[in-house]
Amino acid sequence: LNYRNTGFITSAPTIRHLPNDTGVEIAFAGRSNAGKSSALNRITDQKSLARTSKTPGRTQLINMFEVVPGCNLIDLPGYGYAQVPLEMKLKWQQSLGEYLQKRECLEGLVVLMDIRHPLKDLDQQMIMWAVESRLPVLVLLTKADKLKSGARKQQLLKVRETVTTFGGDIDVEAFSSLKGIGVDQVRRKLDSWFAP
Ligand code: GDP
């Protein structure tokens, strides 16, 4: 697919407000600051997409983008904000879990995490939910340019080894929006999920 024509469709405050559960969706999730907006920008070659997600008031919304009709990317709100009250956190976690478990048209989950701080509790939670729902996962170790090539490979192997113990269909790739590392691999993976 050509990801350069991706366009904004809508923002939804909760999963219930999303459009009909049709077509194919691929969701992007990650702790706030993991580099999710930068990655979406890079993958789609568009500056304006992330601006949409980062617009004040939209950061807690689910943003939907269309690559071509019937093929949508879902930008889930970043998790792990320190400032958010516990009650809101729990509510949001519950609805993330619900989305992953109930959204029929969801065909894949991309989990982004800083290559220097991978697999925090909520990252693992997201992956476990996906595994339980038999949803394939692509883990992107973001900001890979921050590590030298040796350390990057080492970290990649370590994370791959750890996620193997989770079971399920989980791929791990190093990624850098800044340097373009891993972009082709991501697009190929998305292609395979959109058109199996
Ligand atoms: P989000 O909160 O997950 O959407 O994260 P952002 O995309 O806004 O990125 C958070 C911070 O990390 C910003 O300061 C970005 O400039 C930085 N960042 C994102 N991707 C990269 C990358 O590939 N390399 C480096 N060095 N910094 C990055």
C-alpha cells in the first residue's frame, strides 16, 4: 500500500464512539513520549498526521486515519502519564483492553517503546492482551538512533528473547523516525495485515 495518502478520519473519545466495526484496523499503542506520533508521521510520510494527534484536547482521544478505504490506522492515546489520576488511568486501561479484545476488525497491534526503556508494565499488559486475543503484535523499539549499532542489536535480541516467553505472534524491530531505521519493515508488516 501507499501510506503517503493516509488521511485523518475522526477522533473518538471512547471506543463506543468509533465508526462501524468494519474494514481492517491496525492500532498503534505506546507510553506517552515513546515516539508514536513521530513514527506515524514517518511511516505515512506526512507531517500533519501527528499534528492532529498532538492537538491539545486530542491527546486522550482515539484518532483514526485511513490509508485507503477499508484500511485504517488507529492511534490510541499514550499511556503511562504520571499526572493522570489513578481512577482515570484504570478506566482508560480497561477501555484499551476492551478495544483490543472486542474490536472485530482489528488485525494487528503495533506497540512502540523507547529502545532504552523497553517492556514497562503497561507495555507488557498491552502485549498480553493482544496475545490473549490472538492478535499479532509488532513491537517497535523506537529512537534506535540513540544507541550505537552494537548496543542496538543487543537490546533487540534481549527484547526478542523476552517476548518469546509471552507466546503468540510477536515481531520485534528496531525503529528510528529520525534516521528512517525499520520503516520499510513496518510498512511490509502493515501490508501483510491489511491484505493477508
Ligand atoms: P509520542 O508522545 O509517543 O507521540 O512521542 P513523539 O513522537 O511526540 O516523540 C517524543 C519525543 O521523542 C520528541 O521529543 C521526539 O522528537 C523524540 N523522538 C521521536 N522519535 C525519535 C527518533 O526516532 N529519534 C530520536 N532521537 N528522537 C525521537
